[in-house]
Amino acid sequence: MKFTIFLTLMSCSLYAIDNQTLQEEMEHTPYVPITTTLNQTDADRQMDSDVRLALVADYTLSNAARSITIISRDGVVALRGVVESEMEKANVELKARGVSGVIRVDNQLTVRGRPS
């Protein structure tokens, strides 16, 4: 059984849980949307999850940045949503690029208060 380390933001505790429990945990966390896109493979969904975990684990990112929409397809990760600054936009992209299997990042994030 594959296990993932998940850092909970509510209690600041670190523990190992299986992927099914992780999915259930994330579904009940209000600022972490779970997006399932039609025609995604299991590998695509796993990449979504891995990118999400990288973002959620980084406490320097705003809640807005940690709750962006992530859609993966064949190694290409699309990032959509609103972040607080250009620096945060770049940091989110770097986090996504650092995930194993990511070939390219399509950064469609917008900065709050700026036209898209």
C-alpha cells in the first residue's frame, strides 16, 4: 500500500496516511479543492495530488495559493486561480515543477488586484 506524508494545517501535526485516507482528509478541508477532470488517468490524478501536497506543505504560501485549481494531463500541469503577488505566482510554479513526472507547467495564475 502506498503511503503519503500529509501535513495537516489545522493541527500542525505530521503523520503518514494511505492515499484513500488522504483523499478523504483533503475533501473535508475547506480551502483545498479536489478537482477530478474527465479523461484524466490515474497518473494524472496522482500528479494533481502530488502538486497539491507540495503547495499545502508550504506555509509561506497564502491560503489562496494553496487552494488554486490544479489539472494534470500527460505530465503537463495547468495552474488556475488567484494568488497574492507575482513572487507567489512564481513560487507556486516552482513547487509544481519540482514534482516528479511534471514535464511542463501551464501557469494561468492571476495576481489579486491585477488584470489577467
